[in-house]
Amino acid sequence: MYLFHNFKERNDLCDEDKRLFATCTGPAREVRKGSHLAREGEPLECLHLIEKGWACRYKMLPDGSEPITSLLLPGDLSDSGMGLHTRMDFSIKALTPLRFTTINPESAERLFKRPRILRLFKASGHMSHNVALNWIINVSARSAEGRIANLLCECYARSHAAGLTYKGRYFFPLTQLEISDVLGLSSVHVSRSISKIKRKGLIENCDNRQIRIMNWSGLATLGGFRQENMEFLS
């Protein structure tokens, strides 16, 4: 996940680790919103490291719906790297204009031989698993307002960890339709619930598809979101 954001700045890696990582990632590529990085049923031929913009994993259902199963933010990997060459059981597409680099299987094998880097890949997979479990709880056990509040808190916490927030303000490009695909709600229900959260003074809209969290404690409580450090909005 965001463990790979600003890789060159990590102080838990030696210079050789950083040099090797730089040589093992391909040149940056840019694609438009809606472009696919990988499709369901195809072999996973490389890892995608998100540098700018948001992407998602989604599953195509028989009725044509495309529920989003996870979000990929800057610093996230499309996979932990352990499933290369296996057939994808989901698709990956850009939710915004996207910039990313790739890591091919041969380069991944070289990186896995470095204990500190391998630890990051494993930690990334563990974090993805934890986020997935939280999404299951969110959809199955929370009200519509609670689901949205939890999602807003999660995306803020992940953006903050990647150094992409400022005084409670962060990039949140999801449309109401995309939020409904994430949370299993109708677009009308999403719209009404967001309006209620705003009226409670918990969030406000900003320019350029950004949101400002006005009351972190209240939003986290509404969404049942647990974050050890709640001082990061100062």
C-alpha cells in the first residue's frame, strides 16, 4: 500500500535497496480515467505501482454491475507480488487520470531477494487484507452514514500516511456512483447520507475534488474507524 510512497526517502532501507528498487521499476506511464491496467481472467504479467491518481480493483458480475472491491492510492501496489503469472480474478482500472510504474516478474524476483524490500511487499499484502476485512464489516454492519464516514476516514488516513494531506484536506475524487459501487448503496442513498454528514459539520467540499474533514473525532466515531493517532489533523 502506501509503504511504497516516496520510496527514496525511507530510512528503513539501505542505499543499495533504494538503488536496486530504482533500477527494477519501469519508466512512468500515464493513462486516462477509465483505462484498464489489467483485466479479469488475464495473467498478472507485472505489478503496478501507483504514483499519482486513484485506481480500483473491481469484479464484473453477471448482471453487468461492477462493484469496487478495493481502492489503489498513490504509493499502493496492484498486488503483493506473490501472484504474478496467475490469472486475475478481478480487473484494475483508473478512476482518475493515472501515473504509474511497473515491475516485471524478473525484477520482482530480484527485489524479493532483499530482506528489507521483501518485508515491505509482505506488509503491503497484510495491509490490503486488513483493509478488505474492514470493508466487509463496513458493508455488513454499519448504517449508510457510517459506511461513508468509515470510507472517508480510511482514505484520509491512507493519504495522510503517504504525505498527501494538509490540515484535514485531501483529494477524494470518487463520484456518488463510485461510492455506491464501493459501499453497496444506491446513488440516492449516498447523496442523502453525505448531505447529513455535512449538516453535522463533519466534512465540507473543497475545490478540485477535495474534501476537508472538519471534525475528525466525530467522523471517526460515526464510522467506527479506529486510528491510534488522531492528532494528524492539526
